[in-house]
Amino acid sequence: MALWLTLAILAGAIYLFVTEKVRMDVVALLVMTALLASGVVTVPEALSGFSSQATVMVGAMFVLSAALQRNGALVAIGELLSKIRWRWLFLLLMLVLVSCVSAFINNTATVAVFLPLVIAASTANRWAPSRFLIPLSYMSQAAGACTLIGTSTNLLVDAMARESAGIGFTLFEFAPLGIVFVGICMLYLMTVGRWLLPDRGIPGSDDTEHVGRYVAELLVPADSDAIDLRREQVVPATIDDVLVLEILRNGDPVHGEAAVVREGDRLLLRGEWRQIAAVRKARRLRFDHVSRDLDGDITAGRVQVEAMVSPGSHLIGHTLAGMRFGHMYRTRVHGIHRRLLDIRQPLDHVELSVGDVLLLDAPEKAIEDLRADKGMIVLGTHKEAKVDVFRALMSVLVMIATIGAVALGWLPIVVAALIGCGALLVFRLIDPDEAYRAIDWRVILLLAGIIPLGIALQKTGGAALAAEFMIDSLGGYGPLAALAAVYLMTAIATEFMSNNASAVLVVPIALAAAESLGVDPKPLLVAVAFAASTSFATPISYQTNTMVFTAGGYRFSDFVRIGLPLNVVFCTAAILLIPRFFPF
């Protein structure tokens, strides 16, 4: 009975993970609650995820990474990149720097730091950022697999293996194999990838004013030439690639015979920003001033800023009106760019999601406040961030000391990470409130809530059942076939659900398969970790892919064309190389 309950809960979790009808952290907590309420796991087992080494380590690494970001420790990298004048050398140097950083800092945080630097440096050299942002995401994923702390997936696999089988990994045990994968990724992106990467234009050039395509909301004043026109007549025939999505009257779409533009209506336009600006000028439309107090000092200079909603942002799930965004930041939102541009409601009623890019009209003095907000990543300004050299150096030293203490065997990894976080607070390199905000609590809850599912799969025999089926099908071909099956199973699942969720589902199966075959489970666990940490084929499979997808103006097909071959290369390399570094 317990087995069938566990399988039913597992099926429900997979459905919710794939469809994303409920947030992943909520799904994890629902799974934990269902397993506890049904009696499949005990209270200590259900709550074991909160005390897991993986959960504590991920939280600590968020704080350590945030201190480097906050104090500008990586700004010098942007300055170095901006001095490169050869595109191939720029790409190579960026890949090397990203691989060095991502091995020790959460890859989402790494991409958040590098994203504006790469955009600014490439634009300064008149190169399209789309030629570099997919390589930025892919390399951060590959390099993250090199160390135990490079990605939360490695920590999760290690924690589950220690709890279930009493085996684990050291800080640099993944490194020899990981460095080979980094080399493969770098070679691919420098050769084949270079020819496959699209050119989506240069922000600020004649071809495109801003990153990607936007939806803008414009007000129809009394003197507008759009009055009495139908929706399809609003865009002049001389202007291409702009579509009027809706005519909004009192906040509601107008259809049928009434769908004629009137004074006071608002128009939702979709297209390239330069073309939207041309329509605004031609039809004498204007942006609606939410409140006069947003103008502030009318003599102060104003700039347009592109800001991306970052992973874990406090803006996610909220509307601009609901949080009084304009009054909070003293800015006006002129447009929204997102993966799906089918917006049919006023912009201030749109729920924000990770990867959304807001085009803001803001006073110059607001830029630093926007940069300091961890919920947004400023993309579209060339004003350099201020760097406190002493604090930046101290943040780097704390990170080096933390890693060194673990590498030399002086302290367990969790102890060293917690001491490192304590040092940041003692030396005031990060404020307590900033430390709390730096932690992506959704990732913490996802880890803590989903770990009991792995315990339940082992406890009820569900993992053994899946392993038995796999061995019956492939057992005649030896452990290498089982390794290939585990890698493929994890890689495919990761394209459609969270990398941590797919790892939790496959780790128990890998452990059961190793036990049935009578081999060391480490090769199969490494296969799970590497497959779950490297997801290239879709822009929604990994947070770093989502971040660069919107910033680079990519299409979904770009990731399939560039990422799918790399997935195949990684899978082949894993099957051939994992047994050499981790013998059965």
C-alpha cells in the first residue's frame, strides 16, 4: 500500500513539475506533506531535508556569492572584457573567466553578474550580445559541475548518497571529469557554436533600440491622430513589425463595433522599440504619467533603463500596480519584454515573472538604487557601478579562505561555509538583511521538501522496482548500459522540470541499480549530477537559459539548434569517460 501511495504522489509531483501549474517550491512542500500525512515517512524523515547538508550549503553559498556581487569584486572582469577588440578572443576570455567563477559560485549568481558586463562590453565593440549570451549560460552550467559547491545539484546528490548509502564526494572529486567537460563545451562554443549563434542586433544601433521586442501601453490624448481609427488602421503603412494587440477602455479590451479608438483609450502595441516609438510619434500618442510626483526634479536628467527580473526576485508574482512600483522606484514602466508577448491587459496588471525585462524611464540618480536592488539586473545602462576596493578584496579573501579550508581538509564543508558567512557579517561585508534577501528561499524549500520523496522511494521499494525494470531490459549489456540509461533519464527529465527535482527522482533508482548489479554506485551518481547540471536544449529548462533568453532576444529554436547537439556530445562523453574517472 505504501508503495502505491508513493508512486501516486510521485506521479502527481511529476505532473505539477512539468506543467508548472504550481510553483516548484510549493509542489515540494505538498509532496512532503502528503508523504507525512499518508504515513509513508516519519516526522524525522519528512523534516530531514531542512537539516540536510545540501540545504544548508546552498543557503550559505547564496550569501557568500552575494557578498562578491554587492561589493563589486567582479567588476574588474567587465573592465577587462571591454578592452578586447577581437571577437574570438573576447569569447574565449569570457568562457575562461566564467568557468573559473562558476566552479565556486552558484551559476545563477555568476550569470547575474556577467550578464550586464557582457552586454555592455560587446555593445561597446559593436557586437551583437546574442553572439555571447548563450555561451555564457552554457559555460556557467558546465563549470558548475566541476566542484561539489558549483551547483546545488551536486550538493543534493551528495547529501542523498550520504543519507541513503553512506557514501559522498569531496570538494574537488568532480574536478578531473568536470574540467574535461568544460574543455569540450569551450571547444564546441568556439568552433561549431560560433557559426550557429544568431545575430539579433546591437542594442542602441540603427537596427534595434533595445533588447528584444516589447509590449508598450500608450495613452490616446485629445489631439491624437489615432482617434476614430480601427485597431488595424492605427499603425501607419510605412511602419513595419508593430501590432496593436488591444484597445483598452477603462482597463478592459474593446471588441466588435465599438473597437474604434477614442480619446482616453490606451493601446497595447507589440514590436521593436524603435518601431513603437515611430508609431507613437506618427499618431501623437504618449505614455501615461501614473502620478506627477514621479517626475521629481524636472531639471534632472532622465534615462531609459532596461532591468531584468532576476531569479528569486521579490517582484515575481506581483503586479506593478499591486506593489506601487512607480512610487517605490520613482520610475515609469514604458514597456515589458518577455518570452511570450501575448499580453492583453494593462501593463500594471501583468504578473511579473523571472526573465521579464522592464523598460524604465528613470532619473539618473535612480540608477544606483536600481543596481542595488537584488530583485533586478540592470542591463541597459553604461554607467559603471562603484567598487569599494577594500570590501571587494575582503569578500574575495573570505571566499578563498572558505574553499581553502575545505580543500586542505581542515574543516568540513558545511562548517567552513557557515564560518565564512559569519565572517562576512562580522566584518560588515554584507548586512544581515542583505544576507537574508540573497538566499533564494524557493530553492531552499524545494530541496528540503523534495528530499523526503527520495527517502520514500527507497523505503517503499519504488526505486528498486524501477531499477529492476531497467536491469531486466539492459542488464545483459553490463553496468555501462545502466549508466547510459541513468544519464539519459536524468537529462530528458531535466529539460522539462527542475534540475534538482529530476536528480531527486533518479538518485534512488541509480543507487538501487548499483546495488542490484553489485557495482560501485559512484559512477551512476556522477551521471545523475552531470546530466541534471547541464541542460542546454530549451530556454526554460535552466534559470540561466531563461535569463539570457530574454536579454539576448533569442528564439526558442536557437536553444534547440545550438543546445541539442551539445547535449548529445555531453551524453556520449559521459558514457565513455565516467567509468574512466569513476570505475565500477
